[in-house]
Amino acid sequence: MGAITRISSNTPWEPVAGYSRLVRAGDIVAVSGTTATDERGIIVGAGQMYVQARQALSNIRTALERAGLSLEHVIRTRMFVTDIARFSEAARAHKEFFGDFPPATTMVEVRRLVSPDMLIEIEADAYAGAVAKSGSVRAPAIDAAASKPKSVPSPKLKAKTAKKPALAKKAPAKKSSRKK
């Protein structure tokens, strides 16, 4: 594996919590939870789930581009929202960014994020290997002969008649020797 690369976006929380916006280790790329902040660290779109989702996804795209990648390389996203009833707003923004090359994704509701004005936080994982023109990542060639399951002869079973276990005989009930 090559060197590990860390990219910062200079949000105010990075030095406080000690994290990087993006970390690349070989072909594996992880983008930290990303919120709707602009380049100065100010929250964009207060109260607007769709606007915040778009800004967070734009921030993810910027981090990936700084690493020489694009949204096509994203294989998984995780969306943390403060109100799951607003699912369609976040989903609409997600589809606008990933409609042509959809990653695996999850959306869950959380009680709150680091600032009460934040409505969504998005994480992304990417694969930095080759991307096919169709938008799907090229998988290594598989040798069909090697991957085909080999038939194994089943063992010959002899038919046996099972003996029923003998029932235990009940001991006769003891008479009480108590006097009345």
C-alpha cells in the first residue's frame, strides 16, 4: 500500500476534533461526515434540507476533486438527517449528484448534529481505481473455469431402520406411610 494522504477543508471543527475531510489509503478513500458549510465554515441553507444536502454533496465533490477523483468514484454514502420525514428533499439532492452512477447508500435519522442549524451530514466512501465509461468500477477478470463449482459425488447412504428407544418403565407409586 502506498502513502496515506489526508486532505483538510479548513472547517472550524477539524482542528477541534482532530480529523481530516478526506483520507486516501491506496485505492480506498473515505470522506468524513460533511455538512452544509461554505468555504468560510458558515452554515448554508438554515432550515432547508434540500439546500443543505446539495451543499454537503458539493463539499464532498470538492474534497474528491482535490484528491484527483470525481463523484463517479463514490461507492457508498451515508446520510444522517435530523428529520427523516424530509427524506424526499435529501433524496432529491442525492439523486441529482449520483443519478448516473448511484452508490450504495443509507439514510438514518439522528437526534441532532454538532450545530442545531445543521439538518444533514453526509459521509462518502470511494474507490480510486479505474472507472469504466458506463460509470461502473471495472472489476478484475474472473477465470470462469476456476470459479465454477466442482461437482462432488454424494456419499452412498445405506438405508437403516431406526430402532425405537425402549420406554422406561414407570415405578409403581409409593404408598404414603403417614398416619392420620
